[in-house]
Amino acid sequence: MYNFKNKTVWLIGASSGIGYHLLLRLLDTGAKVIASGRNLAKIEALVPQYSPEQLSIIFCDVTTPLSVIQAKEYIQTKFEYIDTIIINAGASYDAPSQQLCVQNILKNHAVNFNGMLYCLEAGLELLAAAPSPYIVATTSMAALIGMPRAEGYGSAKAAARYMLQCLQSFLIRDNITLTIITPGFVDTPLTKKNKFPMPFLLDAKAASFKILKGMQRQQPEIIFPKRLWWLICTVNLLPKRLKILILSKLPR
């Protein structure tokens, strides 16, 4: 079991949804958390409840390399190293029309793929001196199957998931453990704008509990809910023509 007590954790994307509830759970374990995001108001409200050693707050926009570098340099002035980095920043931008929208796809990739790359680069430098370096990064079940109108968000998450899988087998040689978080539909500001039914929807608090439990076990992948995962696996096993026909019936 990985014990977070007194571990220094940089949690990126802590300002809402899963990240915010995960922040609360990490603080309860006794971790020293550096919480970052773009909208810090909700996190700043927690400051009076914790000592500066327990909770630090840094602005970080993962779409801007300079912002990630500045956050990394600030952490270096305060800490010798970090033990864990959790890359949870994410966004979903809807296409403005039913046509292929390159601008929309690139906006999704800027946060969900490029942003993860910038954070990984910074995180590996901060983890270099850690006794048991640990990387955690969030993708999505949208990466597992091609759904209508998910070409921007889904392709970014699929690219991130593939990259992380490659890194798992590469970084283990350097004693760096990497966990991939692959959630289904979670009730967050990101999913509230969805106009279609979301099967097996979980609230963010329950999702954060599953994630913390999986991180304590250092699971290679934390994937939930299992019912949605099995449903996706089943559809992916169908003959290609039938699979495309079924997916074409989904709301757009």
C-alpha cells in the first residue's frame, strides 16, 4: 500500500469536480498537497483550515508551457522534491456545428494531451530525487471507443492514454510507478453540459474515493464504473459494421 501521509503531492486540476474532492481526500490522509488550477477561488476557501505546510496553492494553466514552468520553479523554491504528481486537468470543447471542426479538436488536445505532456516534463524533474516517485494521470473511457461528436475530446484522451501506457513500461526501469485513471461519466462541471443520457453516472465524491483507493494500491489503471467498461468492451467486440450502426444511433 502506498501511504500518502507526509508525502508531497502536486495535484494539477484541483479546482473543481474530481480534482477538488481528491484534494480533500489527500489532505485527510496527511499528505502535503500543492494544489493548482486556473480558477483558484474554491481552493483558496480551504486555506484557513490547513497549515501552509499541508496546503499550498499555485496558479497553473496547462495549455501554456510557461505557466507550467513557473509552477515547477515555484515548487522547487519550496520543496526539495515531490513524491507524487497527479495530472487531472481536463476540458471538453463542443464543436460549434455538425461538421468536422479542426479548431475544436485542437482546443481539446491543447488541454487533454499537450497540457499533460508539459506537466509530465515538469513532474519528472521534480520527482527526480524522490525515494518512491509516483505519477498519476487522468484520461477517460471516451478513449476506448469512437463515439459521434467526440472526435476532439476522445482523440485527445486516446492519445494521452496510449502515451501513458508507453511510459508505464519505460519509466518502471527507473523505479517510477505510473497509474492511469480512466473514469466513465462523472457528475462534474465538464459533464453537466452534455445533452445526452450518461449511463452509470457517478458523483465526483464517489469517484474520488475509488481513485484514492486505487492510488494507495498503485494500480496500473483505475477504471470505473466497471459496468460501463464491460459495455464498451462488448460493443468493441461486435462486427465492425454492426458496431458502427449501433454507435450511429447515439445522440449527437
